Amino acid sequence: MSKTSFKTPQAIRGTQDIFGPEAEAFAFVVETFERVRKLYRFRRVEMPVFEKTEVFSRAIGETTDVVSKEMYSFEDRGGDSLTLRPEFTAGIARAFLTNGWQQHAPLKVATHGPLFRYERPQKGRYRQFHQIDAEIIGAAEPQADVELLAMADQVIRELGIEDVTLHLNTLGDGDSREAWRAALIDCFGAVKGELSEDSQERLEKNPLRILDSKDPRDRKFVGDAPKIDAFLSDDARAFFDAVTSGLDAAGVKWTRAESLVRGLDYYRHTAFEFIPDEGSAAAGALGSQSTILGGGRYDGLMESLGGAPTPAVGWAAGIERLAMLVGEKGEPAIEAIVLVEHDDGLVAANALLSELRAGGVVADIMATGSPKKRYDKAVKQNPKAILRVNETGYYGMSGEGENERLAAVLANRK
RNA sequence: GCGAUCGUAGCUCAGUUGGUUAGAGCGCCGGUUUGUGGUACCGGAGGUCGGGGGUUCGAGACCCCUCGAUCGCCCCA
């Protein structure tokens, strides 16, 4: 490789090149999700990575941070404003409306892939990040919430992640939520001067957010703030009760989190996050980006996209964050290495290698470098068997790793 | 967008209050030894010390800017 006069371009900030054990952990998360979603009969969908900007600005809300300062938006060559998806839900809702997926309602769908948000990267937070996502669209019953949460719980358990708890709250229906919001503005507005600067701003933009502020100046008022329960309509309360009793019946452990709210405008009723328990290994591994799965009911979303009122619930989970918690996932063990001890045996070695792989044996070949050191290099990969090939062809095996597939291939050699 | 820490070989890191040709381990390549074997030893390649300015007789070390990483805030998965 000769030196060139220009510098190699760097990767984009906040993107990752995932390799080795981390890539295996990532794949493990996706594979587990795929397996579980089939058990629950969620159908696979593939969505575009970009949409018209208004899909997100209308669905998520113009005033949210996601829309106002975190989207990757650009004008395409035709002059349309497009945006790299910052989340899945808005695009899936758009697809539901534009493809006539109403005919499939209630529709259970699942997907996964990259999302983009212009944020400051830190632990568990990237500009291109990846989520697994599940949605139930066109189902108004609390049973849908229960099923969705049971699936989330099973995904996390099958990933082997422990000490994570479902934090559950209700935001009530539209009227409940508005009344609560007004009461919170009254409550916090009275002590505005004593709140943190951030919360003084939140008071106007998103007063619910003050409830989960970490600032001690805010925390002392949060305990006495009005609770959503006081504003719930009878229907909303009955809905939440049905969700919680359904979770109990499904064996999903949960805890009530009265100050849990959602940042995006479209949420109603059920809101939830799976969060590592304080002091647990998982909490330590994640740092401050502690939510590993979050979601809720978004009955108002379809209307914001110009569709008929359509109830829906969904969640998404960050694959990177989950992958940090699943532990080391080694790459698959190598079963056989074909060791070419003499270069004249290369053809025979390649024939053997093909037969091994066709026979389902995880195999590789060692044929380069100093002939005397090939064996050392092969041994370092810790294969179960080393198949020795010299100029006369295959002549013997070292190691104890013979298994049925390997034996069958050797027995059937041409 | 705000704050803090950091940026030396492919990787993990040394580098003393600024002072001759910038080092180690691992990895890589080659050799000797061994010879059904992950041994030991020897040698080699590989760095304009993230980039750009500045201070100085002299900067990897000090100052400024910039890019990036990490950890918080914010936000969120």
C-alpha cells in the first residue's frame, strides 16, 4: 500500500462500525427478537429509511426536541423536504394509512433497523442507532397493551437480561391528560422561580417532563405535584386497571411509576419503560442512558397524519443498549481447520474444505505464511479438529473434535 | 446546545521539571530451535506523537483553534 496524498475520510460522528463480539451480541438481540415476535404472531414489515419530513413533524410534534433540533432533514433533487427516520412509529402509521392496511386491523407488526438523530453521542446513544420495534394498530382494547408488554417482557428475559423492571403509568385519555397538564402548570408555575432553568423552560413546552427531572431543585416539588389518578375519567381508569390486571395474569412484573411520562406528543393512556433496577449490573453498564425499552399507546397519532381515528400501541428498544447487557457472545466455535502442509496439496485441501462446509461443518483453511508456522496459527484458533493435507492429499486428523457431521464428511470423501 | 476528561505503532499503553536517531508488550512478517505440534530465542516491517497555528535555541510534552473519543447535562431507545 503506497501512501496517498489525501487523508482517509473519517466515519461520521456518532456512527459505529460494529465488529467481532459486539457484532455477535447485536445479532443475538435481533435473532432473539425475531424468534419471539413470531411466537406472538407479529408480522414482519420493512420500512423506508426516509420519509417526507412532515410525516415526523406532524406525528411527533413540531415542538419536541426530536423534530425541532435532532432530525437529519434535507432537500432532495426534486425539492422535497425529506428526513432520515428518527423513529419507527410515524413511518409505520403513514404506511398503515397509505397502503390500506386498515383491512388487516388489528395489525401486529414488528421491524428493526437504523434510526437517525442528531444528538451528542455518549454511552448508549448514537446518531445512527438501531432499534427493534413492535406495534399493534387498530386495537382499542387493553388486551393489546397486555400482549405487547408480555412480548417485550419475554424478549428481555430470553435475552438473559436480569434486574430490569417494567415501569408503568397511564397518561389517561386526551381530556384526562389535558386536565392533568393544566394542574401541573398551576402547581409548578406557583414556584417557577425556584425550579431549575431547564424546568422553567419545560413549564411551557412540556410540563409533564418536570416530573422526571433529575435536578434536586425540581425533585422537592415533584412529590407534592398533582397525580394523574386524580384526573382520570372512569373509562381511563377502567382501561388502566384492565391493563394491570392483564399483566398480572400474564405473569409480567411491573411497578407503578406515577411520574413516568413520554416525550412525544402522540401518547395516551398506557406509557411504559423497562429500566434496570438501581444498583444492578445492568444499570452500571448503561450509565445515564438507562431506558432499554419504551413505548405506549398512541391513539391520537393517526389523526395527526390525516387519517381516521385509530387506536394503537407500540414500543421500541435500542439494540445497542440491549447488546451491552447480553454479555459476551463469542463467535461460533470453529470445528475444523484444513491445514495445508505443502503447497502442492492446495487443490485437495480446497476440495475437502468444500465438502466440509457442504456437510454443515464450520471450517476454515490455513494455507498461507511460513509453512512451518501454519500449524501454530491453526492451533491458536482453537479448532476442534485439524485436518492435515500434504502433497498427496488428506492423510490424518489431530484433535479430539470429531463429531457426526465431520465424521460423515470424512467417510464420504471422494 | 452546555460542561468535564482524553487523543503516542494494527491493539493496550510508557515517555520523569520541554533537551540528541520516540519505547515496551501483544499482534504481523521472517529466521533458528522444537518436531503430532498453541515452545523458546533472534531479527524485521510499522509512528510526520489526531490535524492546524503559536511560544521557544529546542515541543509528544506549554498556549490557542479545530476534529474525534469518552463521561455527564439536555433529550431519548
